[in-house]
Amino acid sequence: MATKISGSNGNANKRARSARTFTEIAKDYIGLDGEEAFCKIDPTSECKLRQPKLDVGNFIRHFRSQHPELSTEYGLLKEFDSSAKKARLIPKRLVPVDHQLLVEYVIKMIANRNLPISFVDWDETKLLLDRLSEAVGPGISFNGKIAKNHLQAAAGKVKSAIADEMKNKLISIKLDSASRHNRHVLCINAQYCIRDEIVIRTLGILEIKESQTANLLKQKIMNTLTSYGMTLDQVFSMVVDNGANMLAAVRKLKEELVMLSLREDDDSEKNFESNDTLTASL
């Protein structure tokens, strides 16, 4: 005669089974053939796992990975209730930061640590910056374009400060060129005195994509000096290597300075003659 198990008895059996260890439960589904052990948790699966010597831990891992549904049913997997998981509470901390400081930190990471401008668009960076921007205030955001604009503005301020330092001073210009991985750059430095101390400022690091002729180098140097409000008559000396094109460029700059001086002398003579004529007429 078949016996029907009541709900209360079924729950009792389930509690009794759950009180057993994983090792005890797993042994019910491991067959033994002498010292050899084999999987018998699902006779219909034709599972071929066999071990020359019984290792219950390996069988438990096998049951969980290859027979997950039966492992859950037989109590070899702990039931996980995702709804019962509590949300992690993130503590709020008071940190003195505003929009200006946030921009400053980002610019320093790009300028001082040689990070690419695109680093602000990296997923990990955006996670951090978005949180900080949200704390700073609504409407604050960062991306590569915004970072580039801030970087250009900061560079403009530094350039203006250097231009003010060099105003009406005699300057020694140092020129050097370098090549690496088919990229050619021209570095222009200025050396001058501030309060009896010699300082060196980098005026520009220019990538040269054309042929580095003397005329081209001369024009690049002139454009850089002009962008700082400098004139050739402020240049006290120029220091270069022994490259033929660099030496030729310096000679052309010297010729330019001589021509400039001649034009100024000619203008002065014309003004003097004009003043004499005016005086005679009076």
C-alpha cells in the first residue's frame, strides 16, 4: 500500500536533509566500484566522471558545475535569495571641493602625468568624475572636448605670464631639434634673469612635418617669439647645435635683425630731416 507523505512530514525531511553536511549528501550520489568512484547523481545523463580513488570534494564541485539543478534539489547548493540582499550603504563624507578645484586636478593629471586628454572619457574615469561633478553642483560635466578647452585656457594663462616676465628683457634663446619614430620636433627655450636669478622657460615644442629648411625653421622661430610679444632686438644670443639647417636659420635671423636695424636707422634719419625742415620753415 502506497503511503502519502504529508506536507509537514515533507518539510521535516527537508529540514533533516539540510542539517546534513555537503559531504554526507554527496556520498549518496557517488557510486563505488572497489576503490574506484563514479558519478550516479543522474543515471539518465550518462555522466562519465570516474576517479581511481574517492575525493568527495571533487565530486561536490562536479555536481555543482555539471548538475546544478539536481545539486540545488538535493541540497548541495545553498539557496540564494537576491531579494533579501541588503543594498550597500555608501557613507557620505564632507570633502572641500568645488568646480575650480575639480578642473585644476584634471588639468594637472593631463599636464603633469602625461595622460591623454581622452582619459576623461574612459569608463573608470567617468564613474569617478560623474560622482564628483554631481557633488559639486548640477550642470557640471567632463568630456574630452571640455578638458581640451580648459587645458588651452590654462596654457594661455601660463603663456601670458611668461610674456610678462620677458617684457623689455634681453633674452638668450636655446634651440634644439630631435627625431623619434619619424616625428620631428623643434624645442625653443628662453633664458633670462629675474631678480638676479637665471630662469629657463620653454616657449614651444613644435612638431615639424615639412622639410626642415633654414627658411622654415627661421619662420617657426619668428612666429614663436612674436606670439610672446618678443622682438628680435631683445635676443641677446642664440645657442644651437651644429646642424647645418639650424646654423643657417640663425644666420637668416641675424640678417633679419640687421635689416630691421637699418630700417630703424633710415626711419630715424627721415624723422630728423623732417624735423630740420620744419624748424627751417618756422
